[in-house]
Amino acid sequence: MAAGLMSFQTVTPSSYDTEGGNIKVGQNYPNPAIGKTYIEATFQGEATITVYNVVGKVIESRVITDKMVVLDVSNYTEGIYLYTLESNGEKVTKRMTVKKP
């Protein structure tokens, strides 16, 4: 490739990992989230859900055993966040938007 030229890869929705081998994570709803948001998940035993801001700072992390996660985002600033579900060495990450009323 010649100097100064960049190469780009086209990413299609099928390129994103929305489920691991034994875990699945639904998109949060409502999205954009205002106040509270809900995430459905499927996993064995217990899992950890971690919310990150766009620069990678952990905003919230907790161990869960229930398949329906309720996140109180009322103290989050408006913006884009990533949430990761991790269980038995597998991870799945999704994106959510937080808005203020």
C-alpha cells in the first residue's frame, strides 16, 4: 500500500458478536434509555454486567443471577455507553444511549 493511503474494512451487522457460546444478551430497552433501562440475558449460574463510557471508564459493575437486568441510568450523563455481560469466560458487549428527560 502506498504511503499515506488507508485501508478500511466494511463491517456488517453479522460481524458483531451478540451471543457467545452459552450466553446471549439482548439490546437494552428502551434505547435511548431515560431513567431506567432493561436488559434480558441468558447465561449459566451467575454473570457480571459492566457498563463503560466511550473512553473505557467503568461506570457500574455488578454480579447478577437474574436473567432480567434493570439499570438505573438516572445518574449517568447523556451519551453512548457499552455494556458487557461476562459469564464462564465468555463476553458479549452491546451499546446503549442514555438521554435526559
